[in-house]
Amino acid sequence: MPDPLIRIQDVWRTYQLGAQVVHALQGVSFEVRRNESVAIVGPSGSGKSTLMNLIGCLDTPTKGRYYLNDRLVSDMEDDELARARNQEIGFVFQVFNLLSRLTALRNVELPLVYAGIPREERLQRTTEALKLVGLADRMNHRPNELSGGQCQRVALARALVTRPSLLLADEPTGNLDTATGNEIMRLFEELHDMGNTILVVTHNPDLTKHSQRVITICDGRIESDSRPESPNETD
């Protein structure tokens, strides 16, 4: 069995709001192994966004431990955290976060520019990522020349271009119609079949059918952790 890519051990996240103490996460523990496809689902205010920020190294626990690739995240220096966010984790958000003045090619290339990758290798890897998401014929188009689904595919290519250990998606279909959202989720299934580790955070229980494992969070605690039938079997 593959080693865990993510280990969350008794993690708490507490906020002080004036005189009130808010426990956004309360003793959360789970592991995600390499090449797993996991959905974290829960209603607004359940703690799933806080958990996503911790997994994405955008925040730190108040208490407990988080290991990414066997590294204790709280022990990382700022430059190591930045490198983890840029290279270990590929982020896909509900808002596409594309730069309007840049083509799809240049938007996808940006993480490699920040990582100091030479220009020729950047072009090769960027072109490969856009082909992977089915946009080889749209790489010179700007976001305003693309549909919502195509923009999300560009964002997905940008997340994949660094060849991250983990693809972390926050409500990836939130700004898309149902048919386009299903296309994006099928693309996630294909990427998982290619060996990618995928974690989707969502409030939409319909999206969980595309994942091999579903973690339900409520009031800052894990309510259930289950493995429904394979997404390929539900088609």
C-alpha cells in the first residue's frame, strides 16, 4: 500500500472573535495516500474551507500535526512553505484566477516562471499540460475568448504544470453550469486514472460520485469517512 501523502493528526484550528472562541476544526485526523481521489464535503461553516487552507499550507493548526510528504509542515521555514505551495500542491479554485491580459499558454506558464524553470522547458511543460486538458487549440486565446469550462481547464492545466504531489480543488465547478461541471469532474477522474492524487473540497454532495473516497465534515469534526462504489462503476 502506498505511503500517506497527507497525514492529519488531531488537528484543531481555533479563532478568537472578540470575546468568542470559535473552534473551526476539532480533533480532525485522517490520511490521504498517493493516487487517492478524495472528496471533502460539508455545508457552509462546517470547517472544510479551514481544513483546505491547512492542507494547502495557507494556514497552520492551533494544535495537532500535519505532515505533507513525510514533512511536518509546522517545522517548515517560510521559503519551504512557499516552495510547497508552488510545487507540491496544485490549486484549483472556484474563481479561475486567470490574468486577463495573458494567453492561456502564459497563464499556465506562470508557476514555472516563479520556480525558475528555463524557458524551453517551460514551453514544453506548458504545452503538455494544455494538451492534457484538451486545450491544445486554445493556448493562444485570452480568458475573455474562452468559455467558463475552458477557463477552468486552463486553471487546471496551471495547477498540473508543476507536476505536483497533490491536486487540491476548492469548489471547482461552483461557477459552471451542470453539464460543464460534470465535464470538469470527469476530467478529474481521468487525471486520477493517470496517477494523480486529487482532493476536492465541496458543499455539493453530487460531486462526491466522482471520488473513490468521501470525507464528510460537520461542525469542525469528521462525521464519516467512506468509500462508495468506484466512480467508473456509476456511469
